[in-house]
Amino acid sequence: MTHNFRKLKVWNEGISLVNVTYRMTKNFPDIEKFNLTSQMIRCAVSIPSNIAEGSSKGTNKHFGKFLEISLGSAFEWETQLIIAFNQGYLTDEKFKNLEQRIRQLQKMTSGFQGGLDK
């Protein structure tokens, strides 16, 4: 059973997070280019990429494994967001907005994964 990943709200939210991440990390100091910036971009890209890859799998069980990886990347990205905030790279307002967005994406991914199990 395959899914059209482009029609999945969770995938679209993941793509939106990728775009936000690229814009946000452009303002990080140069010292972070190969550190936090690179890591945040890789995590953000991993979220919708794993959803897309999983959507091609023949069973919901296999798709669920890729959603699990996507969810792990979302939690990793949240941790890096906290680090960026603690280093003073983000305003309090920006941090709270992005923290809310990533938590919503985590809930969406978990909910979608749970729906596949039924």
C-alpha cells in the first residue's frame, strides 16, 4: 500500500520546516557552518525525506518504521533548536514559535504513525 507523500500534511509541514531551517541558519555565526548549521539542515531534510521514502513501502508496517526515523529527526532538530537558543542565535519569540511548530510536527507524525497501525 503506497501513499502519495506530496498530499500528506505531515510531509508538507516537514518541507516547510526545511525552508525555515535554511532561512534561520543563514543568520548563525560562520563558526557554526560545519557544526550546528549543517546538523540542523540535515535533520530538517531527514524529516520529510523519510516520510517520502516510507510512503513507497508496500506495507504500513514498513512505512511506520520510516515515520519513526522521521520522528527521531524531529526530536533531534528540537534539541538543536534549544542549543541554538542557548547560544543566543535566536530571539525568545523565534524560539517559542519554532518550538511550537516542531512539537506540532512531532504530534502529527506520531498520530499518523498510530493511524497506520490500525
